[in-house]
Amino acid sequence: MPSTRAEDGDPIDVLVLMDAPVPAGCVVECRLIGVIEGAQTEQGGQVRNDRLLAVARENHTHSDLTDIADLNQSLVKEIGEFFVNYQKVQGKDFSVLGARGPKQAYRLLKRARAGRTRG
């Protein structure tokens, strides 16, 4: 997400559930439904690298979702494994620490917009 800074120093990551693909760089109106909390290895240590989970506003398949708890838990696990494998390709280890709802996701977004990594 542009104009944000997460704990790993990069813009905060958001996975958007939606009906159709969009080209890279598009702005998609979304609502946050939760966060996959995670940690990854960075030069000599571990750093938090939480991934926000959102649903596109213009969406039929997921229009009723308001909380990560509304998702099938198998899908939540599959999303976590996606991040594990994505980071592995980048040469980093990623471990899923848990999944939390929209309140925590909005807290993380607010901190990332302020450029704070903790607090």
C-alpha cells in the first residue's frame, strides 16, 4: 500500500480477495477483514512482516465477509502457506504467527500510514 511503512521498512502488504484480476498498480477500494501475522528472516534476525487481508468493495464472491473469522479456516491456512512459499522463493524464511481480525488490521494500517513500526 503506497504511502505506508511497515515494520520491515517496506510499504505494508495487502492481499485483496476479489472476483477478477486487475493490472499491477491499480487502486482498488477495499475493506480490511484481518491480518495474517508473520515474521521473516532479515539479515541476521527476525522482523515482523504482517500481511493485511482485504476484500474488494466491488465483489460478488466475498461481499458478505467482514472478518477473517468469516473465511473457511482451510483458506486462511492456504493464504498463510502462500506467504511462506512466496518468501522462500525470495530466499527468506517466513513463519505464520497467527490470524487476527479487522481491528488489529486497522491498527497496523494506522501505524504504517504514520510511518511508525511499533506502538
